[in-house]
Amino acid sequence: VSECYAENVIVLLSKKWSLTVLAHLYEKKVLRFNELIRSIGIISPKSLSQRLKELISMGIVAKQQYNEIPPRVEYSLTESGKDLTSIFKLLEAWGKKWGKKTPL
């Protein structure tokens, strides 16, 4: 049985907050944890932490830690994550064309 790569991506992206986190990182390029929380507005720290861990483990988001006091950690899209932006643009175009006509 061959692995369905598209299904794996769809499962990840369909999880709550995944697309939102990726969209904010795409728009802002680099964000710290609290900046992501403020940018998104209604996500809990626990939910954001879980989603970031999954996105990092998939190689979609990069975590950069700096040896400073206080510690500084920044998140950004990897090359793999940046490649997903073409999917976002296609979904947005589809939504504009068909979203209002398609019952969810």
C-alpha cells in the first residue's frame, strides 16, 4: 500500500489553527511565540504550542533559539512551508469563486 502524501498534508492542515498559524507566519515572516498569540488573537498558548510542535516536526516551521537573556525564540516558515503558500493562494481563489455557492 503506497502512502498518500496529499492525505497527510490535508490531515495536518485541517487541524484547528494550522492554516491560521501558517498564514500569520507567511504574512509576518518571523514571529515570536507571544507575537503569534497577539497576531492570531484568540488562540490559547497551549493550542499554539501544540500546533507549532507538529508543524516543526513536519519540517514546515522552523524554530530559532537565541542564547540571550531573556531567551529569545523565533518562528518562521521553512522552504517547505513557503512552498505551501501556492496552495493557500489556490484555496483562496477557489473560495472566492465557489465558496459562497458551496454548502459546508
